[in-house]
Amino acid sequence: MGDKKINTSKAKILAILLIIFGSVAWSLTTVKSGISYDYGLGFWGPHGHDGVWHISLAESLARGSLQMPTYSGIELKNYHVGYDLFLAVIHNLTGIGITTLYFQIIPPIMALLIGFLFYRLTKKLFDQKVAIVALVFLYFGTSFGPLITLIREGVLSGESMFWSQQSISTLLNPPYAASLLMILLGMNVMFVGGLTRVRDYAAVILSFGLLLQIKAYAGALIIAGLFVLATYKFIQSKRNYLVIFLFTLFLNILVFLPTNSSSGSLLGIDLFWFPLTMLAVSDRFDWPRLYEAISNWRLAGAWHKSTIGLAVASAIFIIGNLGLRSLSLALPILKRKRIKFTDFDVFVLPMILIGLVAPLVFVQEGTPWNIIQFMYYALFFLNIYAAVSIVSISRFLGKKIGIFLLVAISFSQILPSLISLAQNYLPDRPPAMLPAEEFEALSFLSKQEDGIVLSFPFDQFKAKEEESNPPRPLAYYESTAYVSAFSTKQSFFENEVNLTITGVDWKMRRQEVLDFHNTLDIDKAREFLSRNNIKYIYWIDGQRAKLGEKQLGITLIFENNRAKIYVVDSLR
């Protein structure tokens, strides 16, 4: 008995260390961004675009605005704002800056909570050893991309070679991380605490019922999983999950529709887009011969050959993304006749299936790759089943060989993830920055009265020139929301990427802004400013209109060696 207690104690310590270590690793993808360095604010990974967009949106919500922060005059639509609203509320309650909350405070807290709840759930459903192995996959599970690059190039990289991001990148998508936290909260009540009181039902419904507004993909999957589970239990004459399903569905619709009533139009069918682009694109799996063969077979109407080719491509896509999680597919063989579906299985397996299949069928209009996020949740749940399979194999092999297998598999997941972390998020120089002079200018603007800000549209030719000299200024990194984010003002037009994602037809407005800068017609230029209620103009690097300040009716209120800010006289 004493030895068992010691072993249990050691396992708990190992689990705690894994949660802390994994949380630190996850957090290193975010905590360096948004901090002031000698060149300005640095942004690593995708934070130069995605992080800035969330800051812009949270700042807008904190001001009580439901307008699109980067496109004045229209309501925010076709976007889940749950996480950004949470940031706005915390900011208003505490006074802590949204940038600090987004990059330095909330991510480590979420990483720790996700790890704890994941361990608690997995330990209850299976055992401690499974829970510990599952933690390794939760924090460090990766695709077969590193193995492929090791064989091809002798290096460990290629985390997203098969399109899907992997475990180490979880916090790069804070709404995704927040959705995992909500899912785990609900599942811990369902499968650990048990549904014994009314407040247990309320907790589950609240946890699941907000998901569509936090992350639409998560909400859709949870609703599907609950539907299957409720139907399964109803057949057994048990109606408790039917209550949860109906109230969860109602709450999700209630919170989702106000900003997403037309989001269904953004979903399109494009069979096998992901497997085919994975074969065709050089920075993915890159097998052009198979891609060309499939394309030629389809054109020639050789459907039997193209079907086989598409099946191979799809298998590479799925197994490649799963990595060693594909060992979970061996569970039916390992368990043989002992397989018995639990409520957890009935709930989770439909979500895994949809998460794997949806990217083979659908794309998102404008940004087709966004639909890959369905797969993130399949990988998340398969972390558990992979751990069950691996522990089962280790027990079959005996104690010594089994321990060696567990250590080897853990090492094979942790090492590539840490190398990816070191390569992408720990270098001194980030890929993007907000120059110190622009930060100074936008900070000044943030202290002025509210008003719409006009800035110059994203210049892709200038951006091309800056590619070879990182860190690139945000103005030339991508079409971002940085003016609205750091001026805390409504922008007239910026961030073409998210405007496309949300279905805004922005091309005409971009042309209007260019026409304003190029026109020599004073009345036309002034009418443009008046009609659009523009109060401030923000120019950098010598940007200006062809007409002079007096002709436009604007006055300089800020200037440094990079940025100028003007106020429109009629709105002073």
C-alpha cells in the first residue's frame, strides 16, 4: 500500500511539472509580443496580424461600439466576438491594457487551466498513466511534418506541413484556447462531477452555450456531439442529456445570431481542397507529381484512377496531421472484444469524425484555409485516445520496454515542438513591429476625442520591398488593424484580410480612399471627408494627398520623423 501511495504521489508531481512546463512552452508563443523594444513593439508569429486584429476588436468593444472597428459605418458581422468581449470586460473592470491582457496575462492562465482540467478529466475517465501521456500530447503533440523534414532536409520543422496547426501553437489562436477551456469546464461537470443538481446542468449549458460566439467551429461540433449523445441516451429512456442539448442549442443561437446572421453564406463546398493544395504548394507536403496526376485523371474522366489518387492524398492529409495520434486508430485492435462505448465516447467520437471530414468537403469563402480549424478539435480529443493506445501497448510490452516506449514517444513530441518554439518565437528580432515613432503617434491619437481615422491603404508593393529586412513595420507587413488597435479609434478603412473573412465588400471603399489621395478637385476631396465623417488623417513615411492641407481643410496636430496626424477643421 505504501509503495502504491509513493508511486501515486510521484505521478501527481510529474503531472504538475508537465502542466507547468507545457504552460510555459505555450506561453512563450505570446508573451514576447506587444512589448516595447528599442525599435518599437515586436510581434512574433502571426501576432502581427491576428493579435493586432483582436486588440482592435477588443478596444472597440471596450468603448461600447458594435461597429466594425476597421470599416466605419457598418455593424460588426459574421464574427465570433466572445473572447474579445471578455478582454474588453476585464479591461474595463481592472484598467489593465488590452495588449497586456492579450499577450502576457490571459494566455498563461488559460494554459494552466486547460492543462489542469484536461488532466482531471482524463484521469477520471481512464487512469493516471493515460492522463500523463495525454498531457504530453496536449502540450506538445505534433504532426508527421518534423519527421518528413528530417528525412528530406535533415532538420526538424514543418509543424503545419499538412495544414493544421499543432499543440505548441494553441495560444496563437486565443479564441480557440478559450473554447477548449469552456469545453473542458462543461465536460468536467458532465463526466467528473456528475449531473446530480440543477446547478450542474446550468454549468454545463452555460459552458457549452456560449461556444458559437467564442469559436463557431467549437460550437458547431459541441452541438453535434450533444445531439448524438442525447439521441443515444433518449433511446435508453434517459432524458437528462436531451435537456442539456436543447438548452445549449437555444443559448448558442441566442448569442450567435446578433453578429452572425449571414455567416452561413461564407461556407462553400470544395471537395479535397486541402489534400490537393497540400500536394501542390511547396511549403506544405509538396508532392507535385501526384497532384498533376490527379488533375490529369480528373480532366480525362479517369474516375477510378482519380478516386484512388484522392484517397491517397486524403489519407496523407489526415495521417500526416495526426502524427503519432494515429496510434489511436489501433484501439479497436488493442481492445478487441472489450470495446464498450461510454457516454464520453458517444459524445466525442462524432466531433472527431466531423473535425477530420469537414476540411475534406468545405472551405471558407475568401479565406478557404480557415475551415482547417475544425481539425484542431479532432486533434485535441485524439490526444486522449492516442494516450490510451500508447499506454495499452506499453503494458503489453512489459515494464522496462513499456517505460522506454513512453519516454521515446514523449521525447519525439516534445523535441520538435521545442525546436519550432525556438525557431519561431524566441529569436531577438520578430518578423513584424510597430515602430516606436508610430507607437508614439498612435498613443497621442488615443488621447484625443473620438472620431473616425483615415489612413493610407495597404501598399503591397512597398511591403514587397520590406520583406528582406525584418522586422517589418505593421504598415508593410500585411493589411492589419494596427491604426484602430493602437489609436483606440474607429478606422475608416484597413485590414482587408478580416474584412474578407467577415464578408465585407471592401474594394470600392479602397478605391474611394485612393481617389481622395489622388484627386485635384478640392470640393470632391472635402465632400469625401464630410460625407464619411472623417475627423483624423494618419499618414506615415511621406504619405500625403495631392492637395495641400489648406485646400483639404485639415490642420497638423502631431508630427515626428515617421508619422503625421491631422484633424479635419470642420470637426475640431
